[in-house]
Amino acid sequence: MLTITGATAIVVDDHTETTGDLHLADGLVAATAPGAETLDASGCIVTPGLVNAHHHLLQTAFRTLPGTRGVPMAQWLPTMAAAYAEVGVDAELASVAASVGLAEALLSGVTTVADHHLTWPSGADTVAIATATADAAASLGARLVFVRGSARDDPQEAAASADAIATALAPRTLDGMLQLAVGPAGVHSDSRETFELLGEVAAKHGLRRRTQSNEQVDVTIALEKYGRRPIDLLEEWGWLADDVTLAHLCDVTPEEIARLASAGVTATHAPGCDLPMGWGIAPVAALKAAGIPVGLGTSGGGSNDAGHLLADARLAMQVAPLVGPPIAAREVLGMAMAGSAAGLGRPELGTLREGSAADLCLWDVSGAADAGVADPVAGLLWASPGRRPRHVVVAGHVVVRDYELVTADEHELVASLAARLAR
């Protein structure tokens, strides 16, 4: 049990703030916690833990690669593929890359990461890769959503792998620390058969579905290959439904937005990837106005070299007026919390209401970077780019204390990744 005391403000959700003590018991936000350990939040804003709704953790090992910046997708893809082949993607690499990526997440206030794993070498032990990633999250105390993705994989092999992963890891999903999902990379890379077969696996195991859609390159390839836009294909292939989350959505028409809203689809905005890749800016205000829940994701290190979701929330807020009306800081912060959680089907995440998961961050707003800030909650985005939380709690357990990991040695994790890459 844990009680948070002395906070400047407690952000319950993007509409509600309070003060006083915050009690955690049995991994949940509680009304009381008699005899609990206390955590001093003096000078801090308390928020729910952030939820990164779209990441590629493996790419943590492949950041700022020569030939991957300022280039078209047709050049980016083979450059990344060559790097994967040179290093060799296996369970060990998945483990060390995920460990560093998840450590970075926790240290920047992200308590849940959705990992859309797309790289599966032919003949690889896919269950071992998935298990290694899940083990890394468990060791650090982070929540993980592992998405068995596909990027030009054989449809039958991808489906068999997804089924095997879901079967093997299902017993570990019961406490809410691990969730499983499926997701082709997009209609630009995966066939109708892949979408349909992975959809069958999702239905069999009760998994949510995720894919990437309507980046400009996705639209271009879909038109060239099928003579149709991605949303048309997804609808025909059975992938416009309330268990589906679509990442990116940079190039969508008003008519397509209405169709997505009618289908109950959720969306993930990833400006830290979309802008440097030249894919455009998702019309977030229009999506939200249509009633589509919108979350936030960083995407992976191959396109966005930082896994710092709060920094990308700030970016989302700043670029919103380029494609629509401005979006307030609290609303964007809500996208990084409950908005992302909605796309995961996890209403207990991204909020600090009683009964919600005890995942939270303490952000120190007492320093020079926040001096003169009239609204410290809005200042979490407007001020101090790259800020990190003083403390982070997941499921009631302190996993970051005084800006340092409690559950692992950060430098040892970095050294392990460097050693694996050196081989």
C-alpha cells in the first residue's frame, strides 16, 4: 500500500483535478490505505501513468542509422532490413532492445507500452521472441501490450505464429501487466489473407487488432496496387470495427473520418514519427470532433529516435493548428493517458479515479523551468521540453524513484544492448 501526499495537484483525468492524499492499495487507486508507506509529492503534479499506444521496441537498437533520415520509405525500408539482417533478430536481441526501450519509457513517465513487433526472420522462434519481450517488461515492472505484427510475412506462418504466441502467453495476461494483440503493418505491405487470418486468431483468443493506415505512403501504394484507398480496403477486409485501432491516419478525408467513427474504430496519433518521415499530420481535432478516441504513440527508434511520449504530446499540441483548430494542453495530455488506453480496451488505465490501476507519475514543477508558469498542469507540456518524472509507480509499486530505475541498473541495460550489437 502507498499514499501520495503533498502534491501541488492531482490530475485524475483530462477534465478533473484535485488535491490532498492519493491512496493506492492492491494495485488500485483506493479510498483509503491504512498504514501505507508514504511518498512525498511536494512541488509535484501527479498524473496517471502515460500510455504509449504505438511503439516498435526492437527499433530501440537501430536509432539514427545512416540512410534512414530524410529519405523516402522506399529507401528507409531496405536500409532498416539490412541492419536487422546484419545483427540478427532473435530472442536475445528482442530482450535487450525491449529492456532499454522500456527503461526509457518508465524514466519518461510511460507505464504502458504497446509494442507492434513487425520483424520476424524466416525460421525464427517467434514464441521465444515474444516471451523475451514480455520477460523484459516483467523484470522492469512495466505494462506491455505485445502485438504480433506482420510485414510481408507469409500469411499462414504469421497466423500460426500469432496463435502459438497467444496460447503460450495467455496465462501471463491475467494480472493486467501483459496484454496481447495482432496487427499487420498495413495494406501497403500485407495481403487480404494476412488481415483475415490474423483477424481469425484475434477472434479465437479474444485479442484486439491494430494496424497502420493512411500515412501518405500507405495511400500511394494502395492506390497503385489496388486502385483504392486504405480505408476502403480495411472495410472490405473486415478491419473497420470497434476492436481495431489505426495508427497514423495522416491522410484521411472527412468522409473517411465519418466512416471510422461509425465503425467505432480508435486512432493513434504519432507525430514524432509522421513529421520526420514526411507523412503529414493527422487531423486530430477532426477525428476527435467525430467522436473517435485518439491516443498517442511514439512509433519506433527507426523513425522517432526518442521514446519520450510527453515530448511527442507537446509536439502534437504545437502542430495541431497546422491542420485544424488548436488543441488544449490538457486535452492532449488526456490523449497520452485515457485516449491511448481506450485504443487498448483498457478503461482502468490512464486515469486516477477510484478503482483504476495504480499507475502514476510525479512531475516536479518547482524548478526554474516551471518558474512563472501560471497553469502548472498545462505547463507539463508547454514548459520544460524533455522533462522526466521524479517518481513513477506501476500497479502500486515504485519503479522509478528520484529519477532512477528501481527495478534495474540503467547502465547495465545499455551495456547489454551495446554488447549484443557488437556481435
